[in-house]
Amino acid sequence: MQKTTQTPVVRMMRPHEAGAVCALIAEVFDEFVAPEYCAAGAAHFHTFVQPDVLQGRIADGGMVFVAYMGDELAGIIEMRACGHVVMLFTAARWQRRGIARRLLDAALEECRALNGTVRRLTVNSSPNAVPVYARLGFIADGPEQERDGIRHTPMTKLCDADAPPAV
């Protein structure tokens, strides 16, 4: 694999990109996550990553950032309520190059612009992504769980520790 010093361009997803974003998510999921899930869990996940479903979550207040390496979509992060990472995926060829961290940083920056502070972020990590989230500063909150065939470990990242407690 050829190393690159190219820096990703990270920005909010544009509506016309929903199809490409969902295709990237499905491709990475099928390669790295689905083998750890039962068939029903994988099928359930695929219903969640349809362009119209994604657009619906955005209309309900979610936000999606994309990372591009040149003209190639390299990664995405979806956030809910500036406190929960819904999904974070990096294309296989761009993994371990800091794209996930840049996406998380961009999402945090936007959440801080909207809310002033972000005390913590949560995520329900797939089994294979637990080490990735740990490198990003998340800590497991408990054991692995399963719902609708989706295996996940609840994790939390403390962010703005000096912010006043949420009321």
C-alpha cells in the first residue's frame, strides 16, 4: 500500500452525497463488521444505512461529516444530538491514516460551536471497532451487548471536563 502525505478534506455531508455515503458504510461494514454479526443483525444494519433513512436522521437533527482524499470519499461520521456517535467508518484503503480522528475532531468542533461545550460523547461500538474508539479516547462502559442482532459495546469519551454538569 502506498503511503501518502495527503491531508483529508473534512466537511458536512451534502444531500446529494447520501447515496455514496451509504455505499461506503455498507462496503466497510460488509468487509469488517458483518462477519462478526448473525445474518439478522447484518440485515438489520443494512436497513439503517439507506439514503432516505440517513436523510431522515439528518432532518431530525443529526449531522454527518465526510472526509475526502482528493476526489475519493474516505470516511464518514454521523452524530446525534451532539453527544452520540451513530457511525464512524473509514474506507479500507484509508484506514490507520488519522481520518477517523479528523472526522471526530470536526464533529466535536461543530458540536462545541452549537452548544459551547461537550462534556462527553457516547458510542455503541461494534466488536472490531472497540480498539479504534479506545485510541480515540473512549472507554468501555460495560460488557458487550446485543440488540436486534447488532453486537455493541457502550463506550464514553470525556471531553470538556471543566464544563458545568448537565442539568
